[in-house]
Amino acid sequence: MGKTCNKGNRPLDICKMRVFFNGINPFSFGRKSLSILLKLSLISSESPASNMSSDADASSSSPGEYVTSVQGDQAKTQPTMNVGTEVPEPERFAQETIRDYLLENVEEFHRLHELRREGWETSGGDTHFKKQRAAADRCNANSTQFFYTMMKTIAKDLDKATGALNLSRVEQPALLDMCVAPGGFVDVALTQTPGSHIRAMSLPVEQGGHDVKMLDAQVNVEFRDIATLAADMGVTKDDVPLNFPGPYDFLFEKVLGDNEKFDLVFCDGHVLHTHPRAEWREPREATRLTLTQTALGLEHLNNCSTIVILMHKLDSWRSFDLIHQFSKMATVKLYKHYRHHKIRSSFYLVAKNIQVDSAFAKEMVAMWKQRYKIATFGNDEEYAEMHRVTERDCAGRA
């Protein structure tokens, strides 16, 4: 019989986002920086996040952001997908609803909105990001060490604020990190709870992944591209359309055992610019990676456990929607690092005491796996329909 836990927060509504916005001071990093950096801003609205990130903007707290870059009876057919697909039009109503509400009710957001507009009107932002991307192609040992140290700092501060990494009350603690490199989060978690069982995965270095710098040599890192874990995501060979463009390297054998459970899951992987991928993957890779982490992370959690998710763009519909979903089955906190993320759209969703055994949690896992199939094999119409948001949907979140 599984553990029982107290219900966390009541369903989150848009108004509760005000607390987070009011905790951000857009002037704390100086107007000189704003002139070139607010094109991205603390909370950029260029394209909504696909839960953690969008296909149009799959960046996160990676070295590239700082010093270098950083994952029927009828014949089945695979309609052509348009490369470079951005935010589906069906989401615009929801995005505008959130923006208008925040502009009217949150003074901090109103100021950020104006500063962001000014940032878009200067060419300095373009120059800055071109230099940033150029630096991303010059990954070296120093930048990897910087990234590792930075992630350890974020992990320590996040734990101080939320207590998410402390598993000392769990008898045989187990942790899953599907995108572990460079390893800072896992190292901090092991410091907090020595002897924890760790399941760690990372994109192979030869495929553009990061070096792993973890201090604990006992941690066995499995090098694999988690976006190809087809069997774990409920995909079989029969699901692959006959004219699927390929090439593909789906893994049709499960990597995670059906009864394999964890007490803490990190979902902070993001698409790497250094990762060479087949052309068919490019338009929707961030969505597929996000869905893989959230679906498998939630599915393999013990009841009342914790999940930490790296997200972007708090004012996007997809971010708000994911926060709302977790608030219906967990105690939710949002955390933004005061230094490393102060001029980034990045922040963390920390969901604790998750009611994994609830019908709603199981429904979310099934939905995310179905969306993974659509994002992988669906045509543009099916993909747009997957993201369709109606006025009723928006009202249901209020």
C-alpha cells in the first residue's frame, strides 16, 4: 500500500503569479545591461515555452548563456513538417489573455513589458546574442568547470529556499536525473543525503553533450539521447509511419523498469545547439525533450515525492499551464536564482508531495506520452491541434 500525503496548494490561478513577478526587480542589474539584454529579458514573450521550453527557444542555464554553449488498416503516412515551426496560432488567445491580465494587475510586469519593448527596438541585442552564440561554439574545459560550479551554486541555493534536495527522511532514497551533465545538482543532492541511489543519464559527448564533472565516482552515468526512449514513452515500431523521413534511432526496449521508482527527479535538460540531429527533429525537439522528462519523471516517482523542473518564460501560456497542472497534485513553489538567472527567462518549478497515485497524475502521464507521439509523428495540423487553447480552457484555469 502506497504512502499517503497531504494535498498541496489549491489549484493555482493567474493571480498567484503576481507573487513571483513582484519578487523580481528589473532594475537590480542596471539599465546599461538592459539596452542589449532585454531582448530576451527576465520573462521574454517571443514564443511561449513548451512547458519547460519552446521549440523556438530551447535555451536554458547552459554554459552558452554565460561563456559557452552547451538535447489502422490504412497505410500510415508521414506528412511533411515545415522546418522552423513556431508557436501555433491556436495558442495566441491564451497568451494574450495572460499578458493583458498581468499588464493590468502586476506593476512589475508592466515595467518589464516596457523595458522589453525598448530592448527589441535596439540592434545592440542582436549583436550581443551573435557574440553569445559564437562563444557557444568554443566549449572548453574552463567553461565546463564554470557551468559545473554554477549549477552547484544554483542547487545549493534552491535547496535552501525549498528543501527539495534533502532526502534524509527517506529510508532508501533514490534520485533520477535524465540530463545530468555536468553533475552539479546530483553532487549537491548526494552531499545532502549520502548513500542515495542515483540513476543518471546524459547525452554522449560525441553527440554534442557536456562533460560530466561529478565528484562521486560511484555514480554510473548512462550516455544516451533520452528523446529517443520510444518504448518508455509508449511508442512501438508499429507507430512509425511507413514514409517517416528518418533517419531515426528510437530505442524500442525500455530503459526504466516498470516498477522502478524515485524520490527526487530532476528535469532540467534542454536542446543543445551542439547536438547534430536529423532534420525532421529540429522543429519540435524542445517539445519532445520536455515531454519525455515530465512524463517519465512523474511516472517513475514514488508517491509524495519531489520533482524539480527547469522552465522558461513565466508569462507564457505553456509555463502557466504546467504550473497549474502540478498545483492540482502537489505543493508548488517557483524559484529563480538571484544571480545566475537574473537576466534570463529561466526559473525552476519545485513540486513536492506529489500525489503520484491520483487519477489526475496518471492522466497527465498518459497525455504527455500521447503528445510525444504527435510531436514525433504528427503533421502540422495535428501538432497545432495539440496546442489549441480555447476560451473555455483559459476560464478553467482561472
